[in-house]
Amino acid sequence: MIIDIHTHLGDILRPNGGGLIFRKGVQKQRVLDLITVAEWGMYNTNPVSEWLLTALCEGLVTKACHARNGTATLENCRRSMDENGVVKSACMPIAPYVTFDDLRKAMESDPGVIPFTSVDFSANHDPEDLMKSDVSAGARGLKLHPIIQKEPLTSRKTFSAVEAFAPHELPVLFHSGVQSYYLGKDKEEKQKPEYGDVTHAVKLCKDFPQVSFIVGHSGLFQYRETIDLFSGMKNVFVDTSFQPPKRIDELIKAFGPERVLYASDWPWGDRKTNIACVAKACRGDQSLEKLIYFENAAKLLKV
């Protein structure tokens, strides 16, 4: 059994993105998908290929991300879960584009969906009341995306949101890794890629030692900084999405097997590839696989 700790439903890049969730028969737009090429190689990269992906080929990668984002329907999610032995998908909203209410409706239709909550930092609301209401309605964690939400992990608003969520003793998953999500004029107006730098999360994790934080994607290409900065913090966990087997092995050794969680970032990432990366890193150790695929997430989510 597998719990995928980091997935998405709906269009997380555009207003009213929740409308995508219940659409039927949605297929991926045909594009040159460099992410698929990376998946063929189980995400193994080197400094040269990472430079190519983030500099010369950034636009092509972004177009591939858009194509994958456009497939984030509940129908496609359920099919992917069934094909890969995933029993639960923790789904991340990114307010205001996809909200907890969007994911709550998905959960009511498919109990395999575990919704997180999110804060619309552009709106004026009481985060304490919001968190209490959403958790009582089924939210099992809080998602922060500093790049798309354009709200740094160092801001007063972010700290207030985490402070309001802390009493519920559920995890906070934040995106980490510098990445671009938009093209054209939207690239300058709708995002802050630099806010994804893992160093921005240090004070937040230190100031709330009672909160369990999950470093989304283990920092992407900043996995080494993730290990150096957070492995000594017992309240910090990492997810394995987009990390190759060798780096997952390093994460397990640095954080310990109890603080590493399987994730795919579906549909942005392929579940089958991410499952295979964990399996290769575990080298046939079934007890270790059980922790990373299921038990660690079940404990954090209280399911």
C-alpha cells in the first residue's frame, strides 16, 4: 500500500482552477515533454543537465508542466492511483486558484483523496477561523507555495498562518526549489521563483519546533542544501518527488528512514517513476519501503 504525500487536483495556475477536477475524458496536450525524458533516466542529473533544464530549456519545461497540470482531474487521478497501488493521495490546494473546498468535494466523491488546506494571502480573513473550519471538514495538512502565491516563507502572513494551524498537530508541506511556472508576461507578474529557495524556510521551521514540516521535492536541485539545513531538525521531513535513487538514499541516511515520505507531485510527476526511484533506493528492504511508502505518511496525516 502506498500513500502519495504530495499530489494535485485542478488547475493550480489559473483562477477557478477547481473547475477542472470533475471534467471527464481529459487527455494531455501534445508537447515536447522534457520531464518525460528526465523520467526515462529516473531523474538522474548533473550540474550541466541541471543548467540546461533551468536556463536554456526553461520555456520547454514550463510548457510540459502546463500540459501535465491540464490533466489534473479526479478521473485521471483515480486511474493513476489504481494503476500504481496508491491507496491515498494527499492533494495540495494553492489558493486562490484551487481551494480546500474544491478538494473537499473531490474527497466526498472519492475517499482516496486527502485534502490539505491553503491560505489565500490576497484576501482578508482570520486564519485561525479558516484553519479550524477546514480541519473540522477534513483537511489533514496545510500547503504553502511561496512562488505561485507570491508570499515568502519569511513573511508575517506566512508565520501567522502556521501559528494558526499549529494547534491542529497536522503537517505543513511547503514547496521548495527555485522554479518558473509561467510564460510570457505572466512570468514576471504571477510568480516569484526566488521565493522557492530552501534557505527561506529555515527560520519558519526553527520558530515552530512543534510543527511537522515537509520540504516539498526535497528542494529539487537544492537537495544538498536541504540536507545541510534541515536534517538536524527533528520536526522536518522530506518528500521524494523528482529525486533520483542515489539522492533518495542520501536523504534516508541524513534524515533517517522515519522522516522520508514517498511523493510524486502527480500530475506534474509520474507516480510509476517516483515509486521505482524509492524502490531502487531501498534495495529490497521491505521494512524501509513500508515506512517510506505508507507508515510515515499515515502517522503524520493521522489516517
